[in-house]
Amino acid sequence: MSASILIVGLPWSQDELALAVRAARALGGRPVVADTERALGAIRPPEGCTWLPVEELSVPAVVAACGDSRPDHVVSITELTTVLAAQVREALGLPGTPAETEAAVTDKFRTRSLLRAAGLTAVDCRETSLRDLPGVLASADLPVVVKPVAFTGSHGVRHIAAPSDLAALMDSYDPDAAAESGRDRLIVESVIPGDEISAEAVCVNGEVHLLGLTDKFNTGVPHYYEVGHVMPSRYTARWHDRVRAYLQDVVSVLKIRTSALHAELKLHDGRVELVELHTRFGGGSIVHLLAEAYGIRAYDVWFAALLRGEVPDVPRAAGTAGVAFFGGWAGAPFRWHSYDFPHAGAVMELTLDARARPKVRQHEGIRLGYWRTGRAVFHAAGADGYARVAENVAFVRDQFLSLDPAVRPHGSPTHHEGTHR
Ligand SMILES: Nc1ncnc2c1ncn2[C@@H]1O[C@H](COP(=O)(O)OP(=O)(O)OP(=O)(O)O)[C@@H](O)[C@H]1O
Ligand SMILES: [Mg+2]
């Protein structure tokens, strides 16, 4: 009898769901997805996948919906439901990362506190609320980064260099709506120096196996909106072992078992420092880049670890892959100046809907500062492959930064300090 994998919670990206379902089936598993009838009804199940409608996304409802057919494995491929998936595992007596760990990973303050107690971070981090933020900032050593304890896409994140920046940060919240949904919990962190990368890995029974490092391109201070990535990172050869060793310490302290891992990290002065961690793969086409750069099917690797305890065999990268996102500041129509990439030969795929408009302007009280309407995927081999892909990504990033500053959200940046200038 083949093993069943219960995926709790639909991810935002249907592509990710299709990849996960395909991987489960390729390994002879039976993928089942649990979510509310309303959520499941909105999309068609991928081939070979069973929908399990639940009354609500809660432990009793998911366990009741399983009935007598207890799943062999329970996972979540989105951070919205990692805690719930772990609680379901615990209710069914299945092994895996504890719910307490998943709860700590989804809360940037708790992650930071646990790492600090273990000597794995030097970042100063205070927890506060939107209401108490002015008082906390008044006694803080500026600059700092203020961000929600849990959210994504760099929305609600801001570099605060001077007390006058507070007003701009407050503009990115609707305080009543944020308080109602618990999104008004914030952290105030010291600014981490260095260049930023992300690491994709799988953890197999508590042991970290790195799949790839990625260079991150963002809009820099003060918003840090992510505009593209390049894989493998130019730091791979020099930093691979240090990153692996650091992540191993992090995983051991947090007690993560068998899981996908996405860590955002800064490299500085020979040290690795954590920005944030997830027990799923990175969004923003990172899974696509693992396939383009390394030929790695990320979900196959994760589920082979889950179903068979297999550890991944990481091949050498076949060239450099990259992605960059078309988009704009929220509230402004899409206007793009040029598609004349510096290295047109490295452009593999363009997806763009110039007439699209953002679907939502805020989520649970956090106002979305920018939106994406398409992407460009790049690939180049040879000695200058990295440079060609990185220049294409920087070309998109620089156009993003030159979009009409009058409609830029929450005031103009004081200066620009991207990870790649
Ligand atoms: N303490 C810090 N020091 C320096 N930069 C930071 C700090 N915290 C966050 N950043 C920058 O802001 C970005 C967004 O922060 P973070 O990753 O915590 O939030 P996020 O909303 O999950 O972002 P995303 O979904 O884009 O990864 C980081 O990738 C990093 O560039
Ligand atoms: Mg992040």
C-alpha cells in the first residue's frame, strides 16, 4: 500500500502545489490536500491528488475529516499552516518537527530569542506593538529595522534611520485592522551588516543538507522589497561550509526534524547571521531556480527524505540561473521603461501581464507597498554566466527603483543601499 501524504493548507501558488503533488506521486505516494470547501472549490485538484474538505482549518476538523484513514505523513508547504500541520501530526501520533518548534519558526521574535540564548545571533531584538512603537523607538539606538513578527514580501518592514521615519512606517499599517488580526506585533531589530543570501536546504532527521545558495536583489533601504535572485550565489565556494555549519546549529537548537528549509542570511566579517527562517522552500521562483541551476526537483528531495529517509545528492550547478520581477509601487498602474536586457541571450522566459492590477491593497492591516505582475527567468553558462545573469537582474531592479518616485509608498527613501549596487 502506498504512503499517503496529507498536505495541510493550500499554498498561495498553484505552481508550488502542482510541483509538490507531482513529487509525491513520483515517489509512489498518495497526495491529499486538506483545506476548507470554499478554498478547495476555487481551484481544480492537480492530477492524482485528492481533496479533503474540512469544516475549518483546525486540528479537530482535520483529524475528523481523516476518519479511519490515518495519513502516513502530514506536511504544510506554506508557512500559514506549518503549525497546524505539526499539531495534526501530534494528534495522530506521527513523527516530525514539534508544533512548538513550528510556532517559534513562524514568529521572528521567538526565533531570535531562542537563537540568542544559544549564542547564534548577535542581533538586538525587542518585541513591541504598533501602539507602543513610538516609545520603544524613542529609546532605541537608531538605525533599526522594524517589521511584523510574522508576514512576508517585506510588506510592513522598514529601515528607520531617524525619528521622523516613524510616520512613514505607520502609513504602512491600518492599526485597527492590524490589531484585530494580531498583525500589530512588531520587532525592532539592530541593522544586520553584510551582503544577503538565502539558503535552500532539506533537513533529514535533524541533519542539514544544503541544496543551493542564492544572491538576493532588493530595493535596499528603507523598504527592502525583493526584486530578484541569482543562483548559485557568488559566495557559494567560500561560504558553503560555514553556512551549512551555522544552519546545522540553528536546526539543532530549534529541534527541526525532517523538513524543507529556507533561510535568509547575511554574511559579514566571516560570520553568518540569520535574517529569517522558514520550514518550507523559498517563494519568488526559488524552486524554479533550483531546477534551472542544479536540475534539483526540490519537492522530490523533500518528500524522498520524508518517505524514505533519503539524503539528497547535490549535483554541480550547470550554469547560473536568475529571476527578476516586473511590478510597481502599489497604487500606480504598471509602467515599464525598457525590455532591452543587457544580455538578451540569457533571457529564458518572460511572463507579464501589463494590464493586471493588484488584487488586494492590504492584508490583515498591513498595506502592501508594491506588487508584481510578471517575471523574467535567466540562465547563462560559462565563466561570465554569473555576471550576465546578475546584470539582467540588476537591470530590472534599477528600473524598479526609477519608477515614478511621486507614487512611491510612504515617503522617498533617504538613500539607496541595495545588496548589489
Ligand atoms: N535586522 C535587519 N537588518 C538588516 N536588514 C534587514 C533586517 N531585517 C530585515 N532586513 C531586510 O528586510 C528584508 C525583509 O525582511 P524579512 O525577510 O524579515 O521579512 P519578509 O517580509 O519575510 O520578507 P520576504 O518575504 O521578502 O523574505 C530582508 O530580506 C532584509 O533584506
Ligand atoms: Mg524574508
